[in-house]
Amino acid sequence: MLYYHSMTLHSSPDKPVYIRLREVISDAILAGRFSDGDALPSVRTLAAEEGANPLTVAKAYQGFQDEGLVLVKRGIGLFVAPGARGRLREAEREQFMTSEWPAIRERMRRLGIELAELLDSERA
């Protein structure tokens, strides 16, 4: 199964399915389940695994193809493009730093949580 602990898949049911599928695929690539050059599941296979409509899966893959993150080899299948993992990581970092981290930092401030406290809890 492609799913790799995507918190967004479960916590954001208000997002369109193709966006959640993109997040699932991105998570799998970022986690190393698929490396540059690896074959991705076919549209039908991914649709069956994720319980989605094949047209919706095709739309998710098309977005990756448009961004140059997925290559289509006619008659063979879909493959992770060279450098895709690095580009996805950079995009995710940017998203985290600009959209997610400010809210987390503010919540930590309100709750009186220090960064050192978080680091110490990881070691315990």
C-alpha cells in the first residue's frame, strides 16, 4: 500500500481527494518508499489501494507530471523523475516554515513550551 502515515489524509477530509492522493504519493517519495527512477503504482493499482476513482488518481499523477516530478514512459508506466525527492522536500520545508511553523510557534508561546523542553522530551 502506498499510504505512508500521511497525517493530512486523515486530518483534512475537506480537501479534494486528488489533493489528498498527491499528499500520499509525496509522503511515500519523501519517506524513501520510492526513489528517483522507481516505478510508481499504475493508476488502477493506486485507485484500488486507496479506494479512489481511477480518474481522480490520474488527475493526481497528471499534476506531478506537469511539475516534472513524474515521468511517463509510454507502454511501461509512471516513474519518479530524477531530483523529485529533493524538490518535494524543499517545497514541503517551505510550506512548513511559512504556513505551519508560525502557528506552532505561537501555540508553543501561549502554552509556555520552550524548544529545549521539546528536544529533551525526544531524548526521554
